[in-house]
Amino acid sequence: MFSKTFCATTHGIEGIPIQVEADVSDGLPCFDMVGFLASEVKEAKERVRIALKNSEFRIPPKRITINLSPADIRKEGTAFDFPIAIAILVASGYIPQENVKDCMMVGELSLDGHLQRVNGVLPIAYSAAIHGFKRFILPYDNAKEGAVVSELDVIGVRTLQEAVEYLLGGRIIEPTFVDVDTLFATTEKIQTEDFADLVGQKLMKRAVEVAVAGMHNIAIIGPPGAGKTMIAKRIPGIMPPLEWNESMEISKVYSIAGMLGEDQVLVQQRPFRSPHHTITPTALVGGGRIPTPGEISLSSGGVLFLDELPEFQTRTLEVLRQPLEEKNITITRLQGNYTYPANFMLVTALNPCKCGYYPDRNRCSCSVEQVKQYLGKISRPLLDRIDICVETSPVEYQDLTNTVQGESSASIQKRILQARKLQRERYEDAGIYYNALLNAKQIKKYCRLEREEEKVLENAFSTLNLSARAYHRILKVCRTIADLAGEERIRKEHLYEAISYRSLDKKYWGDL
Amino acid sequence: MITERERLMWYAWSKKEEIGYGETRKLLLYYGNIEELYRLSKEEITQIPWISERAKKRMMEPYEEETEYNAYMKLSKVGAHFILPEDEAYPTQLKQMYDPPWFLYYKGDTPALDLPCVAIIGARACTAYGATIAKELAKKLATRKIQIISGLAKGIDGYAHKGALEAGGRTYGVIGSGLSHCYPKENEYLYEEVSKHGGILSEYPMHSQAIPFHFPIRNRIIAGLSDSIVVVEAKEKSGTLITVDSGLEQGKDIYAIPGKITDPLSIGCNRLIQNGAKLVQSAEDIIEELSVRYPYLQKKRKKSKQQMILLDEEVTEEEKCILKELDFEPIHLEQLLERTSYSITKVMEILFVLQTKEFVKEISTNYYIRLVAFAYH
């Protein structure tokens, strides 16, 4: 007898429905599986057979053939165990075929018939809803994750036995329900790290505010212990709250990476990822034989913080160049192309020199060449993608003992929201969301300078020895500063400020 | 007059670096002239007791006039010249030395006779203070047509040359390597500029490397070329002091820029002042002394001022307020915010304007130094 059930596999951050076909017919007893299977899928054979046996289902000694179609997509992962088992049961006559129609199933089977959690449930649930499925049966541990998609009845089951009873109508399992709205409403209160903890550092706070307002990448320079990491950690807290679509997109990535759990069914806060500098290029951008999202995708919508930038391997940093421009990453492997989002804000921290104290000559013993060499490790093209650069001020004892609170994250965020709103309105037709994304042509259109301001910039070029590349960066940052001030026209004071944030350049370094 | 034949012989001799200055002197005293030295047979050379084995080896090398002639002619292709004391281009000042160089290689020009020469020298690892003073001093002196001599090294030397070039003056570098080597590498641009607006001199053959012991020897030439020597920054034990010693032997005027007594880079200078070097507060202090020998300097252009560098242009109250807080030690923008009552944007604006006026420089992100001396009341 022939039967079919449905499950899905992930490709990038999208789910693709897969049809599981089972045929049980006369002939020598055997169990065959076809359909471009990875080895862990081939192993499903044993798990399914024994799980069925231990769940007290007798498999007839017949010729069983399983086909996973479409047969040209490579199937990976363990989510197929459960639908295969059900397909066999349907083909063997335990469950009527019509009971499994419109029903998406995923789950890994353990030998005793329990369903284990799998990764990538969220994108699968999404595509199930799009493809018109009504029910989604999945391991109990994954139920909440799947329930975020409210168009589906999400049924979490613990064992194979339970699932069969449910499908036969003998057991009623309430669809899992997650109240997404209240989930979102409570998010804002979870903030633990606040800019109010930061005393002084006015310049730093201001620079960060500008950076976030325009989603400019930022480099924070400072000696060890000056609070660079402390600042970086607080950046997600002043970004605009996550919107539903953004949260979904980020959650999908986390779902595929297996980083969503019982207690966190959705990513509700902007991510903050801080990989160690020994990270490999693959771990950073994603990849592997079976492509998985890397740190840049996990930080999408939030902050990717690279501490000790010059310590990263050059090759690791170079792979960032393309995603920084395109805001997504496409990984090409033998099996196909996988696209993951990479819409992150890059925050980097670095010491000004090897010993970390330049330009404090009392403590720093590096020669000018050494200082230049330290910075020289970072490639020009990467530096060109960092719009803002600030240096932390020396921390004095009074600062540490000071109990005065700084401005809170909430009030900074308010200004940022205002600036973002202006940007969204302005770029409605341009297809971008914030100033950092402006290209050369758009800069000409949106960052027009009046004659007086033009003169200031011209003057800056000749006296400060700016590079042509710095020109566009300064204009973009200017635009953001004007937006923060709520002004359409870029004024002189905006220009002055943007110039003092100009990005790090080797030639400014060290030469007196 | 020197014959072309002798000139070629000296040229060939100049390439035998292993033969020391003193050895050449003794050889000449004993054998009379350069031609005689080439006539010596191998046996005769081996029997000379007072020269080193390495020098003997070089002396035994056969002399081929044609090869030397070809090599000599090639010098002009790279803009280099080879001169002997008998030549007009040879700086006359050097002839008064106890040990004038037997020959000189140079690019560009040699210092003009009728104009004063001042050497500005100092530490390689200098501070912002030293760098600014060296540059400004060179600028001021160069505008009065004074030729600036230095060693084209890192630090003070480099800034002295830069200052002179900025003022459009003439400046000369005496280097410790062959002319075809630029040491240190980062001064390559400066090397080109100095050879265009002045000249580069060396006692070493074209491809000679910059070997440490060359530098103290070339220092005597710096001293020899100059009327006065100004030391800007020097540690207690510094190569700069070798130049000073050799200057003292030659009877040159020594000047020193004072510094804080706590600053290790000023110990050398302060010690010099203690021992009788003239303390310099402004370029006028040097010009005044020089004007005795060079009357054209007596004509004062403007009323001389007490401070070495004072702001000529008017600065606004706001700018003054910021300048007051700045120093030669780098100061962070955040510190400026704390010490003044201005907003971030205002401070940034003032700093920008001061930078365009070149009163202030951002030496590293958000760290600023003051480039000018500033008298506030």
C-alpha cells in the first residue's frame, strides 16, 4: 500500500516542504530509502524500525520503500524520522491516509519512541503556513517555537505512541498557544544594561548615539580597561525596539542554529554577538559542509562586536567586506546556494597600539612605526566601511567613584527613534532605511551642502589632509547628525562634528 | 690645480671604505700624494707597519683608470657630484677643520659661503614639544635666509628640515650613508625635497650602508658646516652631544632649547646651558649673534617679541579658552569638555577652526596638542 506524509527541510532561512512517500508491498522483507539523503537521514532507517517496535507497532515483514521528494534536494538532519515512521504506519494500514493530510510533521525519534527536539522549526512552520498546511505536529520541546506562527495548529507530542493516538482521534491534544503580543510588550522591560551606568564619556555616548541613529559602523579606540566593551554591550539597548518582521527573521536564523529554546521562543531583543578573536572565517560568516549561519547572521538586526580588532586573522576580517555592503551573505556549496541575513551594525574596539596606551607617552613605549604597524594590520577596505571612530577618554579615579547617573538609554533611544523616522520618510522611494546605506549617487542627492558648508569642508580637506574616501563618510555622518537635530539642512556645526568622528586613518597616526 | 687623473684616483680611493681617515692621512704624509699611493707595490704595502690588514688588502687592488672613469661619469646621471677640497663647490668652512673630509659626495648644492648656516639637531625620539620648536625655529631662521643644516634623521632633524622647507628656505642634510641610500626609509620624501631645495652631503661612496659608526663621524661635518649649533632635545647621553663636542673643538657657538627638569629629553639641553651654551627663547637670540658676522641680519624686520612663537592672528575668546587647556601633551576631547563649559559640538567647532589655523593638531583620534606657544594672562 502506498502512503505519503509531509515534512520539511531548511534551505538558508527558508523552509522547503518535503513529501515522504512510503510503499509497503509484497516481496522479500527489506527497508529501502531513496531521495538524495545525507548519511544521518539514511540512518533514520534503524531509528524508525526500532522506535516503531518499541512503541508496540508490528511492522509487517514486507518490502518497504521510502522516497523523499523532490529527489533533487539534498536532505539533511534528523527531522525526517518522525514523518517516515508515520508514513510507514499509514502504508501499513494503522492510520487512514486522510488523517494525515494537511499535516506537517518533523521530529527525531529515539529508540524508545520519544520525539527529540530538532533545529529550524520556525522557518518550517512559516513555510508550512504559506503552503497551506493546517496542522504541524512536532516534538513537544519545539512546540512553543512553532506556535509563534499563529496560522497553524501546532501540536506538540512527546512520543510516537501519543502522535498515533492523536492522529487516530483517540486523544485530544490542544494546539500550543503563544501570546506573541504580550511577549513583545514585555520585552522592553528586560533591559539590564543601561547607559546611565556610564559616567562622563560624553563624547563617546554622543558618537554612539550618532552611529546608531544612522546605523553607521563604529570603531572605539582606547587603552585596556577604558570601558570599550561596556559601551558596546549597551548599544543594542538604544537601538529601536525590534519590529515583528525583524524579530521573525532573526528568530528564523536562531531557530536554524538551534539557539531557540523552551524559555526563548522568539528573539525579542536585538542580538549582541561578541566572537573571540580566534574565530575562523567560516564561523564568522557561516558555512561548513552543511551550511549553518555564522556570527554575522546571528547578529543580524543587532550588533556584531569585534573586540581587539587587529588581533583577528586578516583573512577572517576580509570576509566581512561583502556582507557589510550587501547586508546578507550567500554561501555557495556543492549542494546549492544558501542566503542568510547579515544586517548588523559593526562595532569594533581596538587598542591604539600594542601596549595600549598611545598617545600617553608616560606609559606607552611604542615607537611611531610600531603604532602604525599595529593599525596597519587592518586592511584599508575594511576601515573604509567604518564611518565613525572615537577614542575613549582616560578614566580617572573620580569617574570610578562618582555616583552621578548619566543619561539613560531610554532617553537616548527616543532621539534615535526620531532620527530614524526622518530617515525612513526621506528614503521611502530610495529603497533604503538609514543613512549608512547611502551610495555615492544618493549622497549627492540627499546630503547637499550649502555654499558656506561646502567651504568648510573644502578647508578641512586641505588642512586636515583628508582622503577622498573620507569625503563620503563625513557626508553620511553629517546627514545623521542633522537628522538627530531634526534639521533637513546640513549646517556647519554638523559638519564640524562629523569631521571629528572621521574614521581612523594610518596617516593621522603618530606623525606630529 | 688638481688633475683629472688625480681626481679619478681619489674617486677610486673614496670607495675603499676600509681605509680609515687617519690611515689616509699618515699615508699621504709619508708618501706625498695620491699618485704615489697607487704606485706602491704589493711588497711595499705589506711592509707598512701602521695600517690595518683590511686596509692593505684594499690598497692592493689593481687600479684601472677606464673602469673608474666610466663609474665616475655615471655619477652625474643620478645627479650626484664628487668633489675634493681643491674644488670650488667644496665648502670652505670645512677646510678650517682639523680633519676635513678628503672628498665629498653631494646632490643638489653645497651651502652658500656668504650666508650663515645654523645646525638644528636633537633626539630621534622627540616629543611634540621638541618637534614643534625645531620646526618653528627652522622656519623663522630660514625666512631670514639662514641655511639650516641637519642630519636627515628621524625626530628633531627631520622637523628642522621640514620647517626650513615650509619657509621656502635652503636646507642641507649630511647623511651617514651613501647618497643612493635613504635612511630612515620614512624620510624618503624629505630626502627628495632637501636635495631640491638645498643639498645632501655625504662622505661615503654611493652605495655605502648606514652603519652606526658612520653617524658620529658625519656629525663633525654638520658641526663644520655650521656657524652655530642649536640643540633642541637631547637625553643625558646622546649622539647629538658628539656634534656639540666637535662643534666646540671647532669653535662654534652652541645654543640649547631649555626644557622641564623632569623631562629626560631635556636633561642634555639643560646640562649644556649649565655648561655655558646660550639659552634660546626665540629665533632672535640666534640671529642677534649671527648678525655680528652677517650684517644683513642686523636689519630687524619687525619688533622682536619676547615669546618665541606668539599668535600673530587674533584669536577669539572661545579659542583662547580652549588653547589655554591644551598643551604639548596630548589631551582628550572629553577632558576639554570637563574643563570648559562648552557643549560637545561647540568644542568640536573650535577645535576644527584651530586645526585649520594650524594652532592645534589631532595626533591620534580625539587627542589634541597645541602647536604654538601661547601666552595667557
